[in-house]
Amino acid sequence: MTVVEFVTNSMRPFWFRGKMRLLNGICPRVGIRKCTLFGYNVELDLSDHIQRNVYLGTYEPQDSRLVQRYLSPGNTFVDVGANFGYYSLMAASVVGNSGRVIGFEPNPELCDHLRGTIEKNKIVNVTVEQAGVSDQAGHADLFLPIEHGNNTATMVPNRGGRRFACRWLLWTNILIALGSYRLISLKLTWTALNRGSSVAYRQRSRQNGSRPSFASSAASGYAQPVRRPGTITTN
């Protein structure tokens, strides 16, 4: 283990002001790192912005605590915009085999990454769909930005970016299919939904006697996180 890896591993479980700037400056910017994330073996690409921040322990600490606060064993968790599976794996480790996790990720490469992680770890409570979620079903093109390290698809065409076809699923149909489960927690990419879909979800949840809970990737202003040892370790 190098000095840089020792420092990174030692500081990863803690949160403090300036952590991202410090670790980002000393950590290599390319390469694959094998890690244990929420108890699962994963491979993280240091050139990818999201995976790099997960490796450094600086990825959405406030949002992570918010999602974990809402989850409990037996819950159903819907991950819209699953990316490589950070929140899906987090939820899987909490809801257990009596719960259920459904991830939606339109980017085929990220979807394959998550499916590979699920297969390698023999995770039985996570299902992944290569699709987007919207208030209208159908097909549309998405674009991968030309920015190095950004694998998050966008609806905005960009010169030099890679175009790929995306299947869009109707959000309310998904909720109806999950209506028999006692509690649904959500991690949303808000651009995938309009306000009408959110209202429809709340109405559907009340009809089923369940309490809806929302956790957005755009959340901010929550209590500062504290140390969470063991969330991610390197092999």
C-alpha cells in the first residue's frame, strides 16, 4: 500500500471541511480500485466523477444519510437514475432479502456495470432495468457528454457526445405495479418527473395506506453527517 492509499483509506470514513479538495488532490485520477461498498465487492473507476467521489468517501454524504434514515428492513426502494449502483447497493444492504430494490439506468455501460456487481455478489433483492422514467412512455435519444469522467446521460445534444436510444417507462405504471408493497422509498433524478407524477405517487400511496418518502439526489441543507465507519473499504 502506498502512502497516498494509506492516507486516503484512513480519512475516508470521516467528514470534515476541505476533505474533497485534499483527497482529490493526492489521489490518482485514473485506474480501477476494488473496494467493499456497503458490504459488497465493487470496482470503481477513478476517472469517473461519481465513482471517484465514492472511493474518496465524499459522495453526497448528506443525501446518503437521508436515504438511510428512511429505509428499514422489508422496504421497497426505487432508484431512478441508478448510475453504477451506489444508492441501489446502499438500499439492498438495509432492506435485506425481505425487501426489494428496483434500479432504472438508461446508460447501457453503467447498467452493465451494476448488473455485473449484482451477479458477482449474488445479490437477490435488486432488479435493474435499462430504461429511463418519465410521465410519458416511449423512446427518445439521450447523449453522453464529451466531458471526461462524466458518464451521466443528458437529454441535451452536445457536439462530439455519443447518442444512444433510450426506452422510457411511465412512472405511474411502475407505482401501480409496486402498489402492494407496504412502503416505497425513492431516490429521484427530478428531471425525470414532472409535478403531476409526484402528486400521482402521493395519491396512490395514500390509497394503499402506505407513507410515501422521498429522497432526492438534489437534496441539501440537512444535518451534517458524522463518522460512518465501514461503509467503504479497499481490498
